[in-house]
Amino acid sequence: MKLPIVTSWLAVCVLQTCSGDSHQSGIKPKMLERIKKEVTGYRDVAKSIIDLAVYGSAQNRSYERLALFVDTIGNRISGSDNLKNAIKYMYSALQEDRLLNVSLEPVKVPHWVRGEESAVMLQPRKKNLAILGLGGSVGTPVEGITAEVIVVSSFAELQKRAEEAKGKIVVYNQPFVSYGETVQYRSRGASEGAKVGAVASLIRSIASFSINSPHTGWQDYQSGVPKIPTACITVEDAELMARMASRGIKIVIQLTMGAVQHPDADSFNTVAEIVGSKYPEQVVIVSGHLDSWDVGQGAMDDGGGAFISWEALSLINDLGLRPKRTIRLVLWTGEEQGGVGASQYYERHKKDIGNMDLVMEADIGTFMPLGIQFSGTPQARAIMSEVMQLLAPINVTKLYDYAEGTDISFWMEAGVPGASIIDEISTYFWFHHSEGDTMTVQNPIWMNLCAAVWTVVAYVVADLEEMLPR
Amino acid sequence: MKLPIVTSWLAVCVLQTCSGDSHQSGIKPKMLERIKKEVTGYRDVAKSIIDLAVYGSAQNRSYERLALFVDTIGNRISGSDNLKNAIKYMYSALQEDRLLNVSLEPVKVPHWVRGEESAVMLQPRKKNLAILGLGGSVGTPVEGITAEVIVVSSFAELQKRAEEAKGKIVVYNQPFVSYGETVQYRSRGASEGAKVGAVASLIRSIASFSINSPHTGWQDYQSGVPKIPTACITVEDAELMARMASRGIKIVIQLTMGAVQHPDADSFNTVAEIVGSKYPEQVVIVSGHLDSWDVGQGAMDDGGGAFISWEALSLINDLGLRPKRTIRLVLWTGEEQGGVGASQYYERHKKDIGNMDLVMEADIGTFMPLGIQFSGTPQARAIMSEVMQLLAPINVTKLYDYAEGTDISFWMEAGVPGASIIDEISTYFWFHHSEGDTMTVQNPIWMNLCAAVWTVVAYVVADLEEMLPR
């Protein structure tokens, strides 16, 4: 995921008890009764899906498939050979899984290559700093940039001390409040530094916990502002330099980054379908993104989301189910650079928006599932609320507000209902965009449960007599 | 700390409700009454110590001193310039703190230097592996060792598959059970591998949690067994290779280690005293070790322990207290190589064992304190149990069995009562011997509380009319 607002939202939601109570929906009592009856009719099929995914022969399948995939391919940054290999791998795997209309839809994605990078504190004593350059950053000259450091804890402090910043490396030691709030230091840190004459920026990783672990991610240069090299440092080193600076100690760093931005590269959104039996032109999208950052394995972000989405189609096929509408798996590319593949997909397919029933994306982990986040009208919410009751056997019946997902945002902004899975993300930002995003954080039992939730929602919505109201 | 057994012990203790109930001590009721009365007389002075350390002008002092020390010096492996600088720094700081008999007692310590090191998985695909060579390991040839991997999950499996191991790099993917139990893979892994013809060993870090973080530590070559290079890899990479091997995939690694064992180096135990007013020849030792591994800052292991020990003497001086017996601060050197400095200290001072009242060491973190671990006779335990009641104002009154500490073990084995601080160590092995051992894991409030516990125990035992019975 790139820029979620889920953590700040979750904090709000815990306080506000977000709900989808159907009696508040404005839906007519008679229609509600009919919908309740129709949805209740899926109780057995929902139970079959749950049984197969959680206790049956498909148990642990999404985990095992994901492990084989990420162990074989590795991480998958846009423009890389790994991502090309990943797409080829999935193209074959989806065909072998008997899915229909398996296709690759061409898109262009940014092609940024990290290169060799290092940061060494030269004064007051020599110390290597663990860094990860930020996506899209320019590199340094080959000999690096050696400059004195100014440490600030906020953009406001940088403004106040603007005169001191000229010619220096800005170190941001902002506290972690929430990902949604704090990530602005990663995305804007370089340009805000450049505006006051800084020569590079080093940003405390956007992480709620650290074992000296740097975290990467995208950043945005503002137009008309000089582009300066920018990287994340660890929480520990940011705090170290803040303490040193508070003692009046002069800090000098040599930063070397071999980062290069190449011309946009060819890539593909990977698509496969279960074709609808009655309204094949109407579509429910289930999705995750196949690209990742160039560290760790991209197992959590977003291997897990992509593979429970694939699992949904596999489970439906295993049970011989055939929904009335088409269920389309989309494995997005270029998500980490801002939903690049999904944006182009939307442009190509928006003419069919009238047939887009529901867009679903899983991109905030596949830990213990808590429920579904949903964006749509009160009427649609009332229906989704009923659908969630089908998940009572695994006690994941909660419907929250505000579906989240960079890739589905284009459709949701145009009025299409959207759904995302929400799970127990308390450790998500410990691993996010770091070398720690590996299979070790994934848990087969949680993935089974996520897959069950995802599949029941996708199948039932795709099979209801009517599309979700807008 | 080097080889604690505290975690396995703690598990036992929780079940067994270790206690120091004085009615089980075999101590005569009349004597017990007298001791209770004597110890109760320290209630006000204990309260003064607590107030000063936790709420008063000394609040956060041990934390601030530690931050300044580790930020200035960095980590401090035996034989390094950093350790020499650390000892010089403390020699001055203790004198400036008005302590008496500040002295450096010369000892010889091992001098192992890590050098450049790397491990690259070459097959089935290229991937850098995060490693930390183990203390005392030999290096590889300059071009490294390139060999196929055998992955095992235990020494038993290695024995069974001994024929396969010849010429290979052994990867140990043992599960983490407890530090005390699992650390044998780090300490014995190389020699056990060499016995079956392995050319190097890579051991899953002895850590209960990981963000792709390798952990170093000491290891022991067995005599008569060829010395092969040995390093720790991350939990994540060990699991990755175990999964690959289980799929029958051939793994090849190139391991390069520039490790060199130099001749033993000159070092010093750093000593300072508050001289006893009535029995100056009788001594209570409070201690921690000044050396650390060559990663992170050594703030937790054992900066915290060393600095609450120093704080004990400072607090006693601040309050104008003068115990009957001498309180001697010892900041050990060479602990991480097996209590090397402490062993030589014991040899030099064991002639005075009759005057050694109590040896105290803090070397399992300075997180939220839980109580004191104590080794001694039932009679001594009964007295210590009363002393702990003086800590009721901060609710840290528990006395546990089995004091722990490599450096004080020499005295305890010879019958001297020993005490160690025990704290909330659930995250200790997340950071232990890794780049994550920094000031970021330290908490000033917890250090205040630890210092209060440490000081009350040291002062009261040093001031009682009689030495602890043996």
C-alpha cells in the first residue's frame, strides 16, 4: 500500500463505533425484508466456502502459494526483472488454475532503480547509518554529498530555522503519530528541505516500531523546487542525531546514493475471471497488487492481499459455484508509485462503469481479519451489512466505514461501491516497506480466514439478483 | 549478557512461586524478630532513596548519563578503541562524581575484530543475506567460501544427515524455545558442523522476534575440531532457506568474513567506592559490564545495568548516607567473551572472600523492574526478603530464586550471596546483541525505578549490623 489513511481512520472508528445498521439506511422496510431473505439464502453456500477455506482441503493454500511465489521471485519493484517474472509466473499459474480470460493488460510504470547507497556519520564520530533511499529520489554525485546536519522535529521547526538549513542535510526526527498523518514527512520532506536550501534530506522511517530498520516508500518532488536526494534513516539513528544536536554537537554526514530514474517501463495488470452465468457483463473486481518495494519479499504488501484475491476465485471454482455476475481478479502493477497500473486500467475500462458492481481490494495486510470496510450508499451498506452476517461462523461480521485502497480509489471516486478487508494491523507498520516484509510475518490460519471473508463477500455480491445500488 | 539461563528459569519460577518466606528459612524466631526490626528501621531512608531517584532531582539521571555515554562512545567490544575510550570516560566521570578509590584494575581480554563480512545466496536466485559473524569466529579466504547449503532444524537432524553435510554450509533453522535452551546452536553450531565435515555454519539468530535483524554473540570452538567460519543469519532468511530446501531446491551461498583473532589486549575493570564507615574492609559489590558487542550502542546490554549501578553510589552520596560497609562499583570488562574481566578480578581478590558480603550484578536489562533474584542460604534469603519490603512504595517487593550474572558467578560459586535485578524482559531478546540495542529501547522511568531498587538493596545490606549469613 502507498498512502493509507486507515490507521488514523481506525482510531476514529474505534471511538465512533462505525456500523452498517440497516435500520438507519433509509431502505424501505419491505425491500429490506426481501434482501434479508435473499442474503440469508446464501447461508449454506457461505458455510461451504468457510469450511473449504478454513478447515477443508484448501486450508493453507493461499499461504503455500504465496510462499512459493515470493520465495521463487523475491521482491518486485516496478520496472524490475523480478516484476516481469512475477507477472509471467502468475499468468501461467492462473491458467493452470483453470481460470478464464487470463490476460495481461499493458500499462506503463515508473522505473526507478535504487543503486548502491550508503550514509556515514563522519562527525562527531564515524558511524554507518542504515538507510533506504526513497522511490523516485535523485542520486548524489559519485563522491556523495558531505554536509553538516540540521535536525528538526517538524516542518514548522524547519520553517522557523530556515536560515540555518541552507547547504545542510535536513534530518527529520518527527514522532510517529499515525501512518496517515506522519507519512507526509516521507512524501514532502525532500521538497520542503530544498525550499530552504537543504542539499539532501534524511527522514526518520514511518514506522511505529523499529529494530534499527529503515523503511522505504514513494516520495513526491514538488514542481519548481530543486530535486535533492532523499532517504529514510532508522528511528534509532534519527533519535541519536536529535540527542546529539540538542547537546550542541556538530554532525556531519556523507550521503551516497546511486539512484536513477529510467524512462517508464512496460508492465501489465494481470487479469483472470470466473465468467458470470446470467449477467456476465456485470463485474465484481477482487484485487491486490503484484508489485512491491525492492526490499524484503513483498509478502505482506501486498502478496497476501493478491493471493487471497486469487484464492477467492479458486475456492468458488472448487465448490463448482458459478455466480450470476463475473468475478474478475485483477493483480495491479505499479501500485507503490501511486496506483499507476490501476489508474490506466480505470481509463481503459471506465466506459463500462455502469456494469461495475463492486470493487474490492485487499492491501492492508492479511493478519487476523476484523471485518470489511465499505464505501457506498446507505442502501448498499444495508445489503453489505446483511452479507457480513453470513460470516458469523468465523465471527467476522463487522462492516466498517470507508473502503480503502489506492487501486480501487479511481472507481470509488466515480461512485462505484468499494470494499476492503480490515485486519489486526497493530504490527503492520513494523514491517511495511522494509526488509522485514517477508513470509515470516504471514500466518496461514489468518490467511485462511481472510480468504473466507473475501470469498463470501465477492461471491454473494456477484450472485445477488441485483447490483448494489449507487 | 553472555549465556543467561534466566528465561528458562523464569518459566519455572512463574509456576513454582519462588519466594523468600522467612518462616521457611530455618532462622530462629527471635533472631528473625530482631532482623525485621533492624530492617524496618530503614523505611525512611529507603523512602528518601526512592523519592530522590524516582521523583526528585536525580530523576532520569541514569538515563541521561547513559545516553551521553553511549552516544559519545558508541559500542564497545573487547579490544576496541571504543572500549578503551569508554573506560577512560568512566574513570573521569566517576572521579568527577566525587567517588572514592576510583581505579582501573588491569586485565587481559580477547581481541576479535569482525572485519568486512557478507553472505550472498547465489542459487536458486541472487539475494543478499543479512549476517553478523560470531565472536571468535575464524574468517574465510579473501574470495569467500562458496558451497551448497544443508538446512537442519536441530543437532539431531544434523547427526542423522551427517553424510550429506560434508563440504557444505550448514544452515541451522532451530526454533526459538528460550534463550537459555536455544543459544547452544550459536555456541556449538560451528564445531558440530565441522565434526560432520561442513565448511561453514550459518545459524538462525537467537531471537524471539525479528525485523530481518541478525544477532551476534560469542561461540566456542571445541578443541580438536577444525575451526570453520560461523555467523548468524536472520530468522527470516533461515525460514526462507528451510522452505526452499523442503521443496528440494538447491541453495548455494558465498560467505565472506574478514574476522581476525588478535592477541589478547590490555583492558581494565573500572572500580569506584563509597568507603564503609564502620567495616570498610567488608564489601557489597554493585556491578554491570562496560563492554558490549560491536553493533548497536550496547545501551541495553549492558549500559543500563552499568549505569544504574553507578547511580546507586551517586544517590547514596547525594543523600549524605555513609553505610557501615564499603559499596564498591565494578564496571566489568570482557563480559561478552565469558566474564573474562570478572574472572581475573576474582582471582586477584578471592583472598578477601571472607569480607565479601554480597555481589550484585544488573545484566538482563533495565526495563520495568519486577524484583530481585537472590542466591544464598535460607537465612540470608529471609533477611533479603525483609529488605525487599522497603520497596513497597514502588511495589517492587518480590524476591526470586537464583541470582544471575556471568560476572558475579565466580563469587557465588564460592559461596558468596548474590543478587541480580529482574525486569520485564519480554522484548529483551528482540534487541540483544543486535543493531537494535540502542537508547531507543531504554526508558528513563524504568531506569529510575531500577536504580531505586538497586540502591535500596545495596545500601541497606551494606549498612546492616551483620554481614549476610552464608
